[in-house]
Amino acid sequence: MRPPREKGMDMRRAMTALIAAVVTAVALASAAGAVPDQGTPEFDAYMQGLERNGFNLNPDTAWRVAHQACEGSIPGFIGWEMVAQGVVGPGAQQRLMDVARKYTCPIA
């Protein structure tokens, strides 16, 4: 027969799972640093690349577009923001995403 388990054993398992989840979250958070922050030389180069390709976006929208292009969906109405800033026409949003990938996404 098995001896009865101690109550502290369940708490130990719960804490182990919690610590493992935190370590995993920290390890995966490094991908969030892939999009350059506003004010950095990399972001300035991205903004210049957008302008060279005919896209004049404000920095906040440009950052969200880069994040969308590199990392996937973010909350909000990014499509409406792009339309409001003149990114309209057949394929315009896809071209903008292509430019954003070219200048901001890390090479995998």
C-alpha cells in the first residue's frame, strides 16, 4: 500500500508548474523584441523605407503595422488605421505589409 501523501506535496507541484510557466513566458517574450521601438535608428530606417515606398504613416500606426507584419495579429482596427492614412487601393495593404516585413522583421 501507498503511504498517505503529505499536503505540502500538492503545493509543491503547483509551484513547480507556476515556475515552469513563468520561465516559458520569459523565454518566449524575446520574440516581442523583434519589432524595433520608436526612436531607435532601426525604427527610423523603417520609417524612411516606408516613405521611399510611398507610405506616409504616423509612427504609432507604423509600429502597429510592423508588429502585425512580423508577429501576427494585434488587437485593434489596424486596417481602418491604414485606410485613414491613405493606404487604399487594390493590394495597397499587402504592399505595406511587404515593406514592413522587409525593414523590420528579423531574418529567421
